[in-house]
Amino acid sequence: MDKIKIAVFASGNGSNAENICKYFAASGTAEVSLILCNNPGAYVLHRAENLNVPAVVFDGKQLEDGTVLSLLRDNGIGFVVLAGFLRKIPDAIVYEYENRIVNIHPSLLPKYGGKGMYGDKVHEAVFAAKEKQSGITIHYLNERYDEGSIIFQKTCDIVENDTPATIAAKVHALEYECYPQVIDAVISRLKDNNARNK
Ligand code: GAR
């Protein structure tokens, strides 16, 4: 069966995007064929170049007016992954890719999610609240920030000397360990369902 084409949306550093590209470069299930970025200065664009994965930068208007959706269609994208993408995905993309679009959030949702909660802001809030645990949530995307149905969560402990930076490092380690495999499992399930329905 053909490999599913994945598009990864990222806004900044892109360490998850790179990790996902590397994982799927050695996979029979899928391949990352496009990186999409809303920030022309983002480090993820250097990573894409080094990895030889085509990257496209778009602006807010192109995200909203259907240009980005057309790009997904024209490139035969079958699955969409958000990895540190900080803008809201328009409903038209969410609906077209229902059950084929996932996000990772660096906390145990529903805690510390929602508009404006991303990256280090999440870890600072978790630290300030003296939480004993944090972790990652991988979920399907719906029309509301961080509210789509949860596919997977994994926790890490927060200990006495932890800081927002050390919490971030623990959470990133979980992301690298789990996100590619969860994406792989979701895509494999989709492929099985498609094969059964043929
Ligand atoms: C990741 O920790 C990801 O979970 C988070 O941004 C970071 C991006 O790191 N995403 C969100 O906060 C979304 N609300 P990266 O650019 O190095 O992959």
C-alpha cells in the first residue's frame, strides 16, 4: 500500500518536526512530504532544508483564505500533524481532515490548555501551580483550542528542584519518545480501516 503523505505544521524551533521526519524516513507507513510554517524566521525552516523536506511559508491571510488547504490537496496530503504550531487551524482544514489531523500539547490536558497556552508559558504555569506531575497530550484537532478528543497522554514527575526549564526538558523528552509512534499507530489504524472498507 502507498505511503501516506504527512504535512507537519510548525511555527518555531521545530525539534518535534525534525524528530517526526527522521522517524518516518525509516518507516513503511508514511512519509513527511511537506513542512508548513507561518513564520519566515523560524528555525524549523533550516531543519527542513537539512532534511531535504520541502517547506512552504505562508501568512495569516493564506491560512484563512483557502491557499493552505489547496496546498494540502495539491500535494496529496493524507494526514496533518501539528508540532509546535501556534496559530489556530481554520475550520475548513479541520473538517476536511477530520480524524486525520493531530496536535501535541505540552501538558496534561484539559489542564493548562487553551488560547495563549503554548511552549514555555505552559511549563511556567505548571511550575507556578506547584504541580507534582506534568506530561504530554496528543489529541485530534477540533474547532476549539486543545479540546479535540484525546488519543494519548503520558506523565512525568515534577520533583523538588525542578524549574520551568527542567520541566520543559522532561516534557520534550516524552514528546520525542512518543509522538512519532502515536502518529504511526493512528495512520496504521486509518490504513486498516480503509483496506477493510474497500
Ligand atoms: C512543543 O513542546 C509542543 O508540545 C508545543 O510547542 C513545543 C514546540 O517545540 N506546542 C504547544 O504548546 C501547542 N499549544 P519544537 O518547535 O521544538 O517542536
